[in-house]
Amino acid sequence: MIIEETKTLPLPTPDMGSDDLFRLGMMYSTGQGGAPVDLISAHMMFNLAAMRGSLEASVYRKELSREMDREDIAEAQKAARQWIDAGRIGCAA
């Protein structure tokens, strides 16, 4: 019997610090670790990491924004706000 393993894409969790969120942003921006290249998700992760205090994430988010349409940036920002509003991710104290 062959059991098919379902791979789930990593999502941010409340306990993730800025480094973990930054790594997720890198995964989605480059397709590392089997993640698809998804600039909207990458921007969202960099945004969340920056809110947690990552200066490096702020730089990557800015660079990534240059490659994205305004609509996609707005979608990424909305997704980050939804995660924050749902209490899934907090901001730096």
C-alpha cells in the first residue's frame, strides 16, 4: 500500500519570531524548501517579520515591492493585517 504524503505549506504562527518569519519570506520569495515562488506571501511574511523588529525583512520587503504590482502589494498588506487582526501574529513590543 502506498500512502501519499500531503505536504502543507508553512504558515506563520503566533510563536514565530522575526527570524522565523523572515525565513518564511525567503522561502516564498525564492521557492526554497519546496514552497512555490509567491511574491504576495513573501511580502506578507517580510511585513510580519518587520513588524516583529527585523530590519533585514524591511529591506527585502522594499526590494520585493519594486517587482510587484500595486494590487499585489495591497493584497499582501491586507493578508498581513488579517493575520494580526485575528490574533495569529502580534507586533513587536
